[in-house]
Amino acid sequence: MKRTFALSVLVAVLVLATAVTALAGFTWCSTDPNIKLPNGGGVFHLVVSVPEEYADTPFTLDVWAPAGSQVVGHTSNVNVTVVLHEGPEDQVTATVAAGFPVLLGAKYRGDVLETYTFEDGSGTAVWSW
């Protein structure tokens, strides 16, 4: 039993280490554009991260959020412009086409949601609740 558990832990660690090595050499810069949701829905916290050498390179993040949402907070560590579009009532979607690696993560109502890694800087992230 102990041997099986130890082997399972070792396999899990090796799988995680392999998944992380692709982007391990970067020093990341992050910014956090926040989306205030309508009708008391709270604040949806986005986290946008790029390798430090691209922090000053401009790119656009298209975000679809429920009608009436507003961008309410944004730090300037990364040169990203957030363009807000009307989307479904129960999700936030973000699309990026930067041309360099981008990580997109989110936190909503105390829950850390999925983080998306776009090694080529292109992709779409969808968070639902």
C-alpha cells in the first residue's frame, strides 16, 4: 500500500515537472484588469502575465462579460489594452493574440479559477460559474 502511494506521488511530481518546463525560463510580469459584474455580481479578477521582456510590448485582450460589466481596475505592469464586449450571463471569456507567451488566470468570489497558458500568445480562455 505504502509503495503504491509513493509510486503514485512520484509519477504525479514527474508529470507536473514535465508540464512546467516549457515556460520555466521566463521571469513573468503580471497585471490585473478587474471586471465589475452587473447586478451585484461582484468583481471578476483577471490575471494577465507575460515574460518580462514583453511587458512593454502592447497587445489587446478582448473580454466578453455579462451586459453592464465594467473594467474597474488595471495596473500598468503589462502593456495590455482590455476591450470589453457583451457576453453570456454566467461566464467571462478572454481572447488574446499577442505573438509571445501569455498566461491568463482568474479569481471570482474567492475561488481561483483555471489558468490558461498560450505559449504562442494566441488563444481563448473561458471561465464559467
